[in-house]
Amino acid sequence: MANAHDIIIRPIISENSMEQLADRKYTFEVAKNANKIEIKKAIEEVFPGVSVERVTTMNMLGKVKRMGRTEGKRADWKKAVVKLKEDSKTIEFFEGLI
């Protein structure tokens, strides 16, 4: 298994992800080759005291962008929505953003 910090790339801060915080759901960009079990272990390792109930993943396609006459494409990436158990601590990174 890869290092936990190699699996979790960055948190995703958007309106939709902020609304899901009330349901104890947190959104992250993760490595494309990571599976749900690896993501769960990485979250529990990086954030001590956090217990993950469920992990939902999505493969996001990169947008096609124009640069003058030519077209380019952003990279594809993977998104994970992590739901925490009721008795779990919250992820403190997201606390000041609400």
C-alpha cells in the first residue's frame, strides 16, 4: 500500500461539499489507482480518532479547454466522498470553513 499522504491528494471545498458536512460527509481528491479500502485506511491514519463508515468514489473526467485555436484537456481525477460514523470525531480541517 502507498503512503496515506500519497492516496489523499487534497480536500475539495465547494458549495455542495460544504452542505454535506451536516451529514458527516467529507470530499477529497484521491489517487486514481486507490481503491475504497485504501482510502478508508488512509483517512483513518491521517486524521486520528476518525472512524469511516462508507467511502463512495467517482472518476471525474477532465474538461476540454480552448487555448486560442487549439484544444487542450485537463487531467482526469478521482473524487472520494467519505461518510463518518456517528460516534466518530469530526475532521478538524473543515471546522473553520462553515
